[in-house]
Amino acid sequence: MPSPPPLPLALFLLCPALTFLARQSAAEQKLSPPAPRRPSSSPPPPASSLSARGSRSLRPVLSYFPLFLSCLENLASPDNPAGRIPLCVAENKLVTKGLLSPRMEKALPSACANHQAFTYSDMAGLPELREAAAAFFTAHFKGAVSSSDVLVGSGGSGLLSTAFTLLLSEGDGIIIPAPYYAAFDNDTSVLAGCVPVPLLSENPAAGPTEQELDACLSRSAAPIRMLLLTNPNNPLGVCYTVEQLEMMIRWARSRGLHVLVDEVYALSGFGEGGVAFSSALEVLGGAAGLGEDVHVLYSLSKDFGASGLRTGFLVTGNEQVGTYRARSTRSVKLVDSVPW
């Protein structure tokens, strides 16, 4: 009998990350063995030299992240069939190897020859990059976007933290329909000091009703200042209908709340049936319809299979947020001539 084929180098799920249940059970799980008991003669551990915010940042971004890191140290391969296969990270290795890498290899030599890629420029992002991103959003998200509407940052998580810090105050609550991406707990709280407020609805795939939104708002101990949506949904893998998006944005606006729509999986839908993706940009008639209170997040991590590049985009009509980004050094410099 022929021997079975060797295991691939790594197997990754091409689906959203672990669900909201990971957050629920994190407190009950021990992700690493307990530290050995310190002998009684040992001196007490030194007091932390970090601030309260710094101490919060030491918590794992995701409850299962230490286990994922341990997987990377012992990946399964033809030479290591007893290794581990991580199934908890949404990375599209087929896109990376088949589409992205060949294009990057061709483009990088000429792109790196551009000296502007290594010097100071507009801190909101290289003008050429912002123009390319605006054209990309206009074409694929079906809503007119100009380069002045686009801000570039060091990944989606970094831009989320920036948006929460600029738009909200410490202690403000953020309604998030559950189940949701477990790292949102970290993104909302570590630097901005905001409070994630899960919204459990009767039909999570369809989205919360207006009555469920009202109930969540009224029972929250923290003052609600934002509604955070993920479309396509992570972890459910479904899209909101146009009518549902319109209702949720209208509800938030009528109560003076910001809306941030994470559309990082926008172009990763496949197959037939179900609700097709509609961007908030399309629903609101382009960036001009975002106003001061609706913001769209995107990054290269999922659709482009380039999570390691740590590049994210925030589309917003809020001029004060744009002014901050233009004056801040917390931005990203990327080569501007990569022919995607």
C-alpha cells in the first residue's frame, strides 16, 4: 500500500478568526502551564515599571494567541509530520503565493528606487498611495472616494486604536454586535480605554433590530458613543443587507453616535447565494455621504493576503481626524508604484 502524501507546510483556514465564544471562555482557560511556585525565601517580584495602560497592553491580544505562537515554533511539514497545524488565523496563503508575491518581486526594484519612499512626506500617507487607494475604493466599493478622504496607518488594528482615541473618551462604550472578532476587546480598551459592549441579538446573521439596539443602549453601564460593525461579518462570514446597513447607520445618527464599519473582508466573498457585499460607501453614496460620523476601515491583510505589510486605510469625512493624521508621525510609508 502506498504511503499517504506528506502534510503540507501549513494549513490555514480561509475563514474569519475564532468567534466571540473565545472571549467568553478566556477567563476559564489556562493557555500555559502555571509558573513554578516561588520558594518562600525568594524576594517578592519587583513592582511593575509600566503604567496601567502599559500593563493592559501585556495581555494577549487574543485568548488563543500564545497557542498560535507555539504552533509557529513547530509547524507541520513533510519533514515534521508530527508538527502542529494552526487553524485559527485567517491568512490567504493562496493569494500570497499565487498573486501577490510574483507582482511584488517585479515591482519592488523600481519602487524602491523612488527616494520618496525613504523620506518624510505627508504623514497621512504617501500621496501616490492615497490616490491609488482612493481609485481602488471607488472601483470596488462602488462609492466615489478622493485621496483626501483616505488616511493610511500601520494596519487595521493601529487605525482602530487611533480612531477610538480620537473620536471617543476613556470610559465610553462601543456597541459591537456579537459574536465578533475577539481582538476587538483589546483594540477598544488597551490604549483608548473604551468599553466594548456586546449586543446579543435574536438573529446575529441578519443583524440587530432597532429594538435590540435600543435595549443595548439603555442597559449599558458605560455611555455609548459608537457602533462598531464588521461587514462582511467576522466570524459569521455573512454580509448585511443594504436595508440593514441603512437602518443601523440611521439609528446611530439619530442618537448622535459614531459608526465605524470594518470592511477588511470586503472582496473575499465567494460562491453563489446569500447576501452580496455592499460597502457603507455604496450605501451612503460615496465618501461625501460619510459625514463626520461614519468611518470605513480596510487593510491589505485579508483580500490581498498581505497581513505582514501592516498597512491599513481609514476612509472618513471627518476633517479633524484627517488633520490629526496629517500632523502625526503614527503613519506608514509604502512604496507607491506597486502595480496591483
